Amino acid sequence: MSQLSQQCRKLLYRMMWQTPDGIVDAFALCGTREDARRFFSAAISLVSGIHQDELELFNLESFDDLVSSGVSEDEDVRVFETQWNGAQVVGWTNRPLFLTPDPTLIARWAELRAELAAAQTNSVISRMSGRAY
């Protein structure tokens, strides 16, 4: 299983972007919270073709913020948590926008998606066969 790079652990920010089709979780590496706020606004405006003043951006959080509020045993996957029910994660990043070339972030997200798909498949097989896995 891959781990996030030290650069990612130090500089990662996530901001949520409300689109007509749902929420997109945008990720970038920036030096400060204010740099991240400006970068997300400019980059998402450019990518979407929507003026910065019309973007619905919210929940700017650093790596440390995400780790502190997350509940997963693996701290690296906490950056992809979006909803909780107590100590249970019930929502994950489904529509990421990676505004960084850091391969460890993308690899960790892909591994998480594979783990979630495998767990869901095992659950379906279990229900169909009447057994628990």
C-alpha cells in the first residue's frame, strides 16, 4: 500500500466545489492557507470557465485539518473522508480534482477506491450466499 509523500503531508489542501452535478473535492499543494484559497479559486475558475466570483467553493482544509477530523485507522486516507456517522466513515471523495502532479496522492486514492469496491463486492456476495465474510 502506498503512502503519501512528505511534501503532500506538509502542503496538501482540499477544497470543496459545488457544481450543478454535485460536489467535487479539489486537492492541491500550497505553502499557506491563503495561497491555497487563491490557487483553488484561480485554477477552478480556469478549468471550469466560471468567473471566480461565481464559484461555490467551501471547506478549505489542510492535511492536518483532515487528519484531525478524520476517523480512519490509516491517516493517509483521512484526506478522502467526507462524511461520518460516529466513528464510521459513510462518505468518501467520489469526484476528485487533482491539481497537483504528486503521484502518491493519486495512487492512494486509487487504492482506496479499489479497497472500497472489494468490500462492497464481498458484501454483495455474502448477502447472496447467506454467509458473512
